[in-house]
Amino acid sequence: MSPLSEEDRLLLSQCEGRIQAFGKAAADAGEAFDTIKDKELHRHYRAGTGPRRMTWAEYTMARWGVSVSQVDRLIAAAPVMRELSIPNEGTARELVPAYREWGADSARALWDGTKEGSENKPTAKVLRAAVQSAKEKIEEGKKVPAPEKLLTLARKTVARVVKEDAAAKAEKAAAKKAPAPAPAAAGEAEENGADTSSAPAGEASAWVLPDSAVTEFSRLFVAQAEATGRPPEEIAIEAYDVLRKHYGAAADQAAA
């Protein structure tokens, strides 16, 4: 036997009918869920085959396939969705603190201001920023600004957020386009005090470079040329002069 009265069972049926008719994310569904939770109508259902009745969390998942936290957020946002005609729970959720603490007029002013500032396409992000700006103003003045001031504040906040986002995107795009620093050529290595003692030394034997080393040097010269705008052959000659300066005849033999 259900622990609910006949009247409560009828109310449960009506609430569940609203959820099915309007979808699990609509304001009507949020209001219906609120009634079920407040009156504990979910106790109508058993948890398994035993006598224990479902908890609120068990009911939302077993009956509707949504988490209890998701349903509770919808319940909190439903009055805002209804009063301000906001269809999306995720967007309306950002205005819940303003609605509860400052009233419907303040929440409506923030909503209208973000709509005007974002060409009637406000996002949860700009709403969150507008509410935060309003909180900061209240902390400064110890009182809630008039609705018209909140509307202006919301418009300015949206403009700031849009500007910051555009700057961040531009910076990211520039970072992607920036060329990687080219390896230093032999001449630069000498100027920067790089250690060249590992180069082959001695005048008794010639230094013969393998093909792989020649290819690598060529890549180095081309990369340095692209980085500096100088001809690659000029950079190659400079590198050869450094080798000859350090290793004398051995370098001449290697070049031959």
C-alpha cells in the first residue's frame, strides 16, 4: 500500500504528467519537481522489492534518469525562468542569487541589460559577470542599486567581457602564428660565447662529414637564413670561417 493519501496520489500523478508534457528541463517541470519534493510524494514508490520507500535522490534517478543535483538546480531556477521568461535552466541559474537576495526587479534589470549588451543573445558567462559586478557595487555602497543602474551596469559588464574575450582570442591566434626560434648559426654561437671545444681538432687528419651531418648543417643554414633574412650561403661561409679560425689547416682540408 502507498503511504500517500488518495489526494496526494492524484497530486503526484498531475505533477508527473506536467514533467512528461513539458520536458525535464522546463520551468513547469521544475515547479512540479518542487511540489513532489516538498510534499515527499516520491515515497509512493518502493526502493526495490522490500518495504523501504524511495529517497528523493533515488526517485529522480530511477523515475526520470537525472541526478538529484540536476533536479534541485532546476527547482531553484524555475521561478526565475517563469518570471523573466528565460527558457534555459543553465542561463537562468546565474540569476538565482540576484533573484533571491535582491528581488525580481533587480534580476530582471540584470537580465535585460545583458540582453541589450549582447544583441539579445546573453550567455551564462556574461550573466555571471553581471551578477558579480552587481555584488561588488553592493559591497561598496552597502545597498542594492536601482534597477536602471543595474541595467546600465550589466550593459557595461557585457562590453567588458566581450572585449576581454576578443583580446584573448587575438593573443591565442598570434601565439599560433609566431614562428619557432631558429637554431643559432656557428657565427652566433661564437659571438654568444658558446663552447666549440667539441669540434674536431688536429692538423694531421682531415675531417670528413657524413651525408647526414651535411644535411643537418644545410637545414641549420636555411633556418637561420629564414630567421635573419640573410642568404643561406652567406651564413654557410661564415660558419666555415669560424671553423678555419679555430682549427686552421684541418678545416681547410675538410672543406677540400
